[in-house]
Amino acid sequence: MLQQFDPRNKNIKVWVGHRLVERADAKVSVFDSSVQGGDAVWEGMRVYENGVFCLERHLDRLEDSARAMAFESIPTRASIKSAIKATLEANGMTKDTHIRLTLTRGEKITSGMDPRLNQSGPTLIVLAEWKPPVYDNETGIRIMTSTIRRNSPMHVDSKIHHNNLINNILAKIQANHAGVDSALMLDNLGFIAEMNGTNIFMVKNGRLLTPTADACLHGITRGLVIELAQANGVAVEERNISLTELYAADEAFGTGSMGELTPIVEVDGRVLVNRSQSNLTAQLIHWFQGVHEKLSTPLESL
Ligand SMILES: Cc1ncc(COP(=O)(O)O)c(C=O)c1O
């Protein structure tokens, strides 16, 4: 699935640093730590009918990530919210929008890895684009297992939502070469971790299973799906899941802010067969859509 350029985004305004600039001028310095070392943290968020979905949860995770990376300073929540508001207002965006919120460690006084070279504070980027969910959530996606392992806490903790995305990108390249939509990544032990850009769930005999959040991002959509399932009396298991179990799943789907809930129809050439005739993915999509309004922060209160 290849995203296409949306002409509505041709002349968008982007927040970079402390101000809004035209798309053509939306740049960071070559001395910025994101250029030098992927030294930045980020969030992807959706705007639904006049509200930013799960905003506080995303800002909590951004702050946790920046603290884990020992950023010298982190902009206040109020200042991040007002940058988001200004960006959405400048672009007239009230729905169908995806926000990529990035906080880099900022500009360095000279090239180098040492964070002490960052002496002018972090750089905040609010990139809001017109972007409906990116996957085909009607027909679903085909995936394959990548040879690239997802980071474990032994290396770079996947609980930091950082910009060093090379392992995920390498996995996605393998999926592209294989002609499928997404790459499934395993953990160090060979259990399923997540896909290159989304978390993964499977359904077996009416139970909802997902890998423990050890070698995957603790996705906000993932957390919400677990909450919704439990609130509706569905049994949820967070545990190690092997590929063999996934091949025998009745249903499987990916979760993420970019694509919401996306059915998986095929894994490594095996078409999933729903032997228990369950309908949990569709139910979860319904419950998920039902909380959009309740869990969105209205633009006027930003
Ligand atoms: C690797 C990875 N997994 C999962 C997700 C989904 O997380 P969320 O539901 O918080 O959007 C993302 C989103 O950025 C991601 O990059």
C-alpha cells in the first residue's frame, strides 16, 4: 500500500521551532540533532470532527520518551497544545487530518553525538496533513515475517517512541520486495512483536490475543483496543505469541493512529481461515468509532 500525494497538502503551513512557515520553508538546520542522529521523539495523532484523538495520552508518551532520552528541556504541555491549535487553524483542518508531532533535541553548536552540544533547546515540529486512514480497512492487508528483529529493552527500548526507525524501515523494505503491505517483526526469542508501523492482535475462539509490550511500541490504539475489549466482556490475553498461532488465527488485525484497525487477511502466504466464525474485528472497529468523540480534545479547548 503506497500513500499518494494529496494536493490539499501542497500549500500547508507547518509549525517549526516557534512559528508557522509555508511547507516549502518547513526545514530544520543541518545541525539539528534529528539530522545528525535521529535524536528526536515523536507522536502520530488523528483529528476527528473537531477534536484531537487521545491527545493527553500522546502528550504523556512524548514527554516520557523525551525524559527517557534526557532532553534538557521539554516544552510545556500548554505550549505544545497552542502550537497544534495554531497549525490546525492556519490550515483549516477539523477532520481527516493526521498530525506528526516531533520534538528533536534541537540544534548543535557543532557536529557531534554529545547532547551537551545542544545548547539552544529542543525543536518542536507540528506537521498536520490531510490524511484519511492509510490502509484499506475494508479488504485488509497481506503481511510477511521480516528477518529484522524489533528492538528489545536490551538494545533500544521500544517504549521510547524515538526517531531511529531504521530497523522498521529495513523490515518495510523486505515487505515491499515481497509485494505485501506490511512487515511482521519478531522479538529476540522469535515471538511476534508487532508490524513495522502498527501493533498486532489476533482472535482465536473468541479470545483476543496480543504480544506483551516488551519488544513493541506500547501503542495508544493498542491500549484502547484492550480497554474496549475488556469493557465489553471479551477475554484478552497479553502473552508471547508464536507464528504458528498466528497462522491458525480466526482473525488478525493491526492497530495504529495512522491506519486505525486494519484487518490482516494473509500472513506469509497463509490465508487466515475464520473457523470459529467470529466477528470481533468488526465489533472492535465499531466500539473504537464509538469513542472518537468522547476521547477527542475539542480544538477550541487546546
Ligand atoms: C512501530 C510502531 N508500532 C505501533 C504504532 C502504533 O501506535 P499508536 O497506536 O500509538 O499510534 C506505531 C505508531 O507510531 C509505531 O511506529
